[in-house]
Amino acid sequence: MKNLVALCLFAALMVGCQNPYLGGYTGEREAPLAEEHPVLVVGVNRADPVQWQSFNQQLNAMRDQHALLGSATIVSGSLLRDTVAAEAARELGATRVYYSFAYLDSTVERQSDEYYHRGSNSDYDRFERRTYDTTRHWYEYRAYFFSDAPPAELPAASE
């Protein structure tokens, strides 16, 4: 559990404000697509066996028909919607993105707010501290980015 939190904090520091998929991306990049360019996005929860099986069939068919630019594996403390995947695809020059996600775990984070305030019946400031717990749910995402190009032919086996 501690390793998960440390990994997530490190990933958040490395990624900053950029699209989370781009922080974990490895692969080729093409020229970015225009913002209005349509991107096919297919997403599935790996916990649903029927959807997961259908997703794998579609992903394998996509690999046979289109060039795989690259992939990303990330851990996020929030549910990433299709729009986030589409934005990453546009920046990578991909016209299709297939992603899956799985719930990993949750963490409870204790936070406190400290402040001074003056009461209505007093001339003195009073220190107050409010402590509360928040629960974060963590998800692992795997995304595959494809271009419109046909897949590269396999190199001939050396004799």
C-alpha cells in the first residue's frame, strides 16, 4: 500500500499538469491532429469479463488492421474519461485509442486546515484546526494508440 502511494506521488510529480496518458507513454509520435479531428475511443473496465473479452478481440483486430504507435500504462487517482484519452491521442497523432482500466486500491489521506479567526465577542484571534479524512480510489490504465496507417510488414526471417 505504501509503495502504491509513493508510486502515485512520484508519477504525479513527474507528469505535472500534462495529460496523464502522455506521462506514461512509450512509442512513436506523429504530427498532432487538429482539436476537432475525430478520434475513435474504446474503453473498458477489466473487471467485466464479457466486456474484457470483446475488448481483446477488437484490440487484436485493430493490431491487424492499423499501425500501433505506442502504449501507456499509468496509475491515476481519478477516473479518466474518454475525452482525456482522445486528447492524448490527438497530441500523439493517433486516430484511435483503446484503453482498459482496473480498480487497484484506495487510500485514506488525513488533511488538516489551520487558521486564526476572531470571534464576534472577543478582541483576540483564536487558533483553530480542522482535521478530516479523504478517500482516494486508484485505477490502473493501459492505453494503445493507433494511426490510420496499415501495420508494418514483419521483417523477413534471416536465413
